[in-house]
Amino acid sequence: MPVSEDQSRLRRFIALQHDAFLILGPRRQPPVPARTANSHTSISIQTALGFTNLESDDYVEAVQKLRPDIIVGLADYEYKKRPGVKRLETMGDRTLTWTQDMLTGIEDGTDGSPDTAFFAPLLPIEAGQQSYYLDALKEELAGRVSGWTLFDPASVDVIPADMRQLPRLALTEIRGPHDILDYIALGIDVVMPAFIGDATDAGLALTFVLPSPRRPQDGKRLPLGVDMWSEKYVADWRPIVEECKCYTCKNHHRAFIRHLLDAKEMLAWALLQVHNHHVMDVFFGGIRQSMSDGTYETERGTFRQDYEGEFPANTGRGPR
């Protein structure tokens, strides 16, 4: 079916609902360390066919065609690689050039306004080492930047004072709900919790909520999830979580999920993913409510005291 000029081809292709933000970035999340260095016109990325170089011009063209809601700008940043002195000198210059190219590419020809919200990348280096780039964003590009992309939560401190009101997207490793709460406390607005998929693949069902319930009488900290591979669920006819309103918990029991996992049926991981996403939706709803009530810091501290710091070790194998 043809797509009109005001529709996103990417949103239509992946059948994403209209009330969800469509964010396009140059790298997968979490990223994979690249084998080759970035160049003056491209960054090194991993694809389904291996590593390749993504040219700045190709990225601009992709944004123009796919029309996401938010675009993550190209950054001269290499994941898990410490830049040398000479690299530090070029990182800001390259990133500024790519930022200018993208902003020019996404601006509407009629009134100059961008068709897509541009989140400018903040390099994970000291402010003085990217001062030229930051000054250009503040003095020349301020009205054209809609938000910030951070690769290190500490980069919050280098945001120019005049642009601190803009939303902040963190493309960093999120290991669990404790990290989410800590990042929000630092001023991060949007996170990418890839651990949801990792937990599902491992056969883990998430069980945490905010506000956290009281600890059991034995005083042990509450688990962040349960390993559905465990033999104790073979004849357990209860839902994964008694109070959960998700499709999985309302229609299926633990023994069924355990059977599907043992039989290597993909339905097991599909049902776990439905449950785990529902848990995250409720968790973020609790975060928003605590902010509205002015109790966020109290709830964050209680959550850290009540819940274990890590997910339980899984005992089975994933779907692939």
C-alpha cells in the first residue's frame, strides 16, 4: 500500500502503533565494538552481514526516506575504545560536521523547520575536549536541536546551561531497574533497557514493581525476576505473578510456560516477552506517579533496599 508524504515508511513497515515514538539511530543497542575505526565521513557499525562503514550522506538519505520521530545524530565515538590525544582533537570536529549535514538534510524546504526531532550526540569526553562542538551547538544550532543523546550518564554535566531544558536520551548499558532509577535521578529522560529482551531469552520472568512491596517476614531481599526453567514450576498452576494483569498471567500458568520452554516452543518466549513488557510498563507508570507525588527519591531508596541487585542466574538455554 502506498505511503503518503506525511507518513513514516519505517513505522508502516514494522507496524508500530502511532502513540509510540519511532527512534532511529546508527548503531544497535547495546552496541558492539567495531573492528575498524571511523573515518572523516563515516562511522563503523555492525550489520546483519558483518561490519561496514555508514557514510554520513547515506544516513541523512535514510532519515529523509524513513522519517522517524527522533533521529540520533552521528557521533565520532568508538564503543569501549579509549581515544588517544590525536583522536580527541578530531572527535568534536567530525561530530559537528555530521550534525550540520543532518540538520540541513531534515529541514523542511518551506519554512526551515525540521521534519524529525534531532537529538544531538554528546561525546563521552570532558567538556573542554569538545568545547568547539558545544559552543557551535549553543551559539549556532540551538534552535535546531530538539534533545541530547548521551553515551555516558556523566555527560549530563557538559550540557550547555542554556540548553539544559532539552530532553536527554541515554544510549548506555542498562543492567536492570536499579540503573534506570539512578539514571533518571541524574536527569536522564529516555533509556533503552535492552535487558528486557535478554531476560526473556534467558527464560526469566520479571517480577519487580514500584513502589516496592514490603519485604517478606524472613527479611530476604526480593528477586527482580524468576527463572521459569526451574523444576519447581513443572506442576505450578499459578500465574507468573498473582496480581499481574498481562495477557500471559491472565490466561496461562507457570507449569504451561515451563512446559513450553522445555519443549523449545517459541510461544514460551513470546508469552514471557508479553509479561516482561507489561512489567516494565507498570514500572515506568510507578516512576511517573512517584514524580507526580514528589516521592521519587524515597521510592528509589526503598526499591534499592528491598530488591536484589542482579537478576537470578538462568538455568536453561535461549531460543537461539
